[in-house]
Amino acid sequence: MTRRGKGQKSERSPCEKDFVEKDAGAETAEQAGAKAASAIAVDFEVPATNENILAAMRQMKSAVDNGFDELKGSLSSLKSALSAVSDRVSKTEDAIETHEKHLDELERRHESLASQCMLQQAKLDDLEAHSRRQNICIIGIKEKAENGRPTEFVTKLLPELLGEEHFDHPVDVDRAHRTAAPAKDGKPRAIIARLYRFQVKELVLRLEREKAPLRYDGRPVYIFPDLTSATMKKRMAFQHIKEKCRARNIRCGFRHPARFVVAVNDNTGTFSTPAEAETFLSREAQDWDTDI
């Protein structure tokens, strides 16, 4: 047995260290196993007995078993969560597939309904245009000139403006009224009149073109066919071409409702779009591309 000198640290056997660590209770099993293994590997002055090695191995095994138990618990929780996520993904995929089928069906129905709607709109526009084919629009008559009796006023106005000699019978007017739009900038509202006979309406428009400009009560008067807003938009698309035709003395006009007619070099063309008319005139009129 050796004496400890002053300043020398007392040394304890591995068993004593284990005893002290167990009594302290502040270290975990993993730390205890690591310290036991370190003591066996490093402390060469104290001989390692089989009992010490077995004790250290038991501690290490216990620490490893505890670690594996915790890992198994974590893996089990992760597996459960993954299974729940997998179920939700499967349900989501099924729902998406169902929604895609519904969307495909809705798209087919939408295309069918859209084509039907376009067809119905075209029919409505045509019906509205035909309902106005016997109407004329008179612009330039000052407000209250009709004295509250627009139908009688128009019956007398047309022969006075266009010449009574052109009408074999009195002009029959079914009804007449001012437009609902309020007057702007002091301009009078237009008068819409429905003539009893379509032939008389065509005669009125022809005479207006031949005798233009017309005047009544010292004011210029214009007579136009009563067209729908959709027809007016289609006709306005040809306005630039129409102005160029008039500048070159090329005959042009419209067929009901908005087909542009051009007669040049003994050739007559009827067009639904301005591009078609431009192509025809570029081919037939030599100076068509020259700016005016």
C-alpha cells in the first residue's frame, strides 16, 4: 500500500468511481459508460479486472439499448405521420382526378353554350335589324317643331323636303318619335319614323342622296336608315375605305345590314371585312395605296 504525498491527488479504482457516480446521480447512463470505457483505456496504473470490464460493458449496452428504444419510438411516430400524409395525398389525388373530370365536362358544356349563345346573338341582331328596316332617322329638325304630333309632322315633312312630285300618294307613317337620348351641345334629338311601305322608305333614302344637302327652317337636315348599334359598329369599320373611295370617285355603299359594296373598273365586290375590301381595291384601283 503506497502513501499519498502532499499535493498528490487521491486515486480511486473504477469501482469506486462508479459508486461515486451512482450516488451523485447527475450523469446519464451514456456519459457513465463513456467515462468507464475511458478509465479502462487510459488509466494504466490501475489494473482492469474482468468485473470492471463487464460492468462497463453492461452500462454501455444499457445506454445503447436506451438509445435504440428512443430511435424506435421516433421511427414509429414518423411512420405513423408518414402513413397519415400518404392517406391524405391519396385522397387529394382522387379529389383532383374527380375535379379534372368535372372541369373537362364543364369546358365542353361551356364551349357548346358559347357557340349557342353566339348563334342566338346573331339571330337577335338580325331580328332587331329587320324590325328597323322600314325606319328612317331624321337629324337636324329643331326641338318642338313637331308641336307634339310627330307622326303628322313627318307625313308632311318628307314631301316638302324631297318634292311632292315624287310621291303618288301621301306618305303613310305608322309612328314617329324623338330619340330618348337628351340633346347635347344644343343639338336637337333625332326623329325616328316608321314608314308603312318599305318601297317608300327606299325612295326617301334615294331622293335624300340625290337632293343632298337638304334644309328645313334654315337648318341642314339629314335622313339615314335606322340601324342597330351593332350594325353601326360594323359599318364604321369601313369608314376609312369609304372616304378613300369617295376621294377617288369610286362608287361604294352598303347592303343590309353591313356588307360593303364597291364598283370599280366594271367590277363589283361585296365584302364583310375591311381587309377583303382593301385587297380588292389594291388590285383594281391603280392609285389605291397612294395617300390622299
